[in-house]
Amino acid sequence: MDGPEGAEPEGVMDIRIRDGEIVELGEALEPGAARVEDATGCVVTPGLVNTHHHLFQSLTRAVPGAQDATLFEWLQTLYPIWARFGPEEIFTSTQLGLCELALSGCSMTSDHLYLYPNGARLDDSIAAAVEVGLRFHPTRGAMSIGESAGGLPPDSLVEDERAILEDCIRVVDAFHDASPASMLRVGIAPCSPFSVSRELMRDAALLARDKGVMLHTHLAENDEDVAYSLETFGCRPGDYARDLGWVGPDVWHAHCVKLDETEIDLFAATRTGVAHCPCSNCRLGSGIAPVRAMLDAGVRVGLGVDGSASSDQADMLAEARMAMLLQRVSRGAEAMSSREIVRLATRIGADVLGRGGECGRISPGYRADIAVWDVGGHESAGSWDPAALVLAGPRRVRDLFVEGRAVVSEFEMVTVQLAQIVSNSRKLVRTLAS
């Protein structure tokens, strides 16, 4: 059912959904006894896919001292605040971030939780996601090298490496669902090469492959990151990843702003995925990722909003627009089209998360994750191409269906009470700030 160059089918069309699956596309399908959702005058896309987030950071936006900092300075400002988090902060922050994503048309998201202070567990963010109703790919992150051992995070936020691996086994066994209709898949994700040991990176890769789950970490995010790798490991980040088993179709790395040509070729040859987070990269002054070069080489690149402590908001369309503009400003106006960036935000993102055969397309046999965009408002007035959503389109989705179930209806969350989540978030922020 795909058009030229893998484009989504276009034109006036009905979509029949049954048991969470798209079963038929066509014009004027007979509804029979089915419930009908009218999307007249709207643009319908696959639900957007977010390949990198730190949902716990939704309670630490615009923190003084971190607003104008580079990556390492930013982390050192925020670590002491995050050290005061507990289960309630993780749960509420995750719900707030997931609602933001849903309202921006996102139906599936990963999450990278790499600190567990005061009794917090990955279970807290999973419980939040179950209530909101997005398709969720949480990863059990970790930090094990604190300041006293030459690392960046404070010692209070690092964990024993044996305990980390044991908890990875626990959460995978308890929560991971590998079925095609899965709403919850768990990955393993040591935070970064500068916050865990070489041994933990290697052991995490071995464990993930034994369990059949995916691997995720940060890599080559900025010049400091590359310099740390050269000084500490004697090699570039891509070489470090390759040597420890961190390449392959079951691996995706966040950022990759500073990959060189050899590393890009390595990722293409091994089908290693990348989560591109343009707003965060801009905010932290990390640079412009070589996305055009990656795509041309055959690297799978999805989009990520990153944590709201660095990207400020979890808005997938805003992220897509920024990604497109950055490639144009660095490579020329023809470097990326609005339709190509939507493919990155849907089908390629799903592929990066290991769901390319199930999610990210409007086609029979795929899961019914569907975003409905009302293009009758002022944002699209005057547009000659309503489908060019990132150029002239609404910033908020009208309806969002995940596994065929409504999560957003008529621009409002229907699975949770967003006003109560906002109120809870403000109370927690006041306590953290005091």
C-alpha cells in the first residue's frame, strides 16, 4: 500500500481497524456495525515515534545554572537535584512527559532512566506509562563510576555493577513482551561511556543478547565526549562501541553528533541505529549531527526529543521541524524534505526501536497507531499542501489512537487527568526548588 519511495498512501481513504490492527485501506469502505471516526478535513499519519527520552527530567526544565551550560556543566548542575528524586517524582514526571508526547502525536516512545535515588525503580515509570496508554520502550539505564572514581556523577547516584545487572534481569523477566502487539518492551542501557566501566558495557551487551532485548546508550554527543573517549580509551567512540559489542541491528545510540565518516560507515554496515535529538543538541551547543550523511550511507536514523531538562519540551513535530531545518542550513535547502523527516519520525523510528514490521506505517497488518491532524485551523490556513505538517500545520494532534484505542480525543487526553498531573508536578517542583 506504499507509494513512491516508500511514501504513505495519500488521498481520501478509509482505514479499517480490528483488534488493534489495521486490516484494510480503501475508498468508501462499508462500515457495517463498526464505530466510525470522522476525519474529514484532516491529515492522518502513523503515530509518531520517539527514539530517545529521559522522562524523569520533565520536572527540571529551565533550571537556573543549567540554562546556558554545555553538556558536562549541565549535568553537574542537575545531578544534585535529581539525587533528591524518589518514586513519586519519577512517576509524575514520566506521566507529564508522556502526555506531552501524546498531544504532539506520538504513539510510541523509548525512555532512558539511568538513576534510581531514594528507592526509585524502573517499575515507577512503567506504571506511569500503563496509565497513559502509549506504546512504551523503557530502558534500564545505569551509572557506576562516581566522582571519587574519576566519573562525572556524584557517588550518591551510582550503583554497584553486579546489582545493576541483577536488576536488568529482574525488569526484563518481569515486564518485557516480545509479541507483535506488545505495548511494553524493555531494553538495557548503561548511561554513557563516561559514567560506567568498560566491563559493564561489555556485560550489558552479553546480557541483552542472552535475553533478546535491545541496547541503548549515549555516544559521540559533543567534542568533550569524543575527547574523553580518546584520552580514556585511546580510541574514538565508534571504535569503543564496536570493540565492546555495541553495534548491530539490536543497538541504537543517542545523539551521535560527532561521528566521523568511518564511524558512519561502521553503523551502516552493522545496521546500528541512531536517535537524533536536534533541539537538545542545539540547546547544549553540541553541534549539528551529520544526519544527511548517515542516511545517504544507509544508517537508520530516528528522532528523539531527549529529556525536557535540555530540550525544554517533548514535542515531536517541533523536533522534526528542527531536524529538517538543521540539515538544510548545513547542507542546503534540498538536503531534507518535509515528507522525508516525517518518515524519520514514523517508520524509520519504529525500525530503530525494533518495531519496523509492526509499527510506523498505515498499512494492513500494522498496529493501529494513528494520529489525526486537524488542518482546518489558522496554522494551516493558506497552505497549498496540508500534508506538509512540519512546514505549516497544527502543533497539537486532534486524535491519537494507540493499538486502536483513543489516547487523545478532540485535542484532550482521555486516558488520564492532565490537569491533576500538572498540579502534582508543580507541587513537586516547589519542593525540589526549596
